[in-house]
Amino acid sequence: MDIISFLVFLAVGALVGWLAGVIVKGRGFGVIGNIIVGVVGAVLGGFIFGLLGITTGGFLGSIVMATIGAIILLFIIGLVKKA
């Protein structure tokens, strides 16, 4: 992975984390928090979409999949924090 790909990866992670944070709790988590939530959400979303047999195409499809994964991640974290 070259430096440009890595920077795009981090930027997309930050965007997805911020978007999921806005949807779930009304605000983001800061740059580092957004990146972590976005990257973990992308992995979770890819896993869940793979289990369901759903495929996404292109950049926008990847953003949607990662955002859904991040929203699920934040929902699970919210449940664990309440318990």
C-alpha cells in the first residue's frame, strides 16, 4: 500500500466514522475516533454484507457498507455501555 492509498483509506475512515456518529449520536468523535470507528465499521460491514450475500459496487457502495457497519458498531457499543 503506497502513501496515497493509505491517506485515502484514513480519509474514508474519518468520513464514515463522522457520518455514523452524526446519525447515531448527533456528532462525530474527533478525527482519531472517527477514523477508528470508520475502519472498524468497514470491516464489520464487509463481514455482515458477506454473510448476507450482498455486494456493493464502487466507491459509494463501499461508503454505504462501511457506514452501516459503523452504525451497527456504535449501536452494539451503546448496548454494552448501558449494561
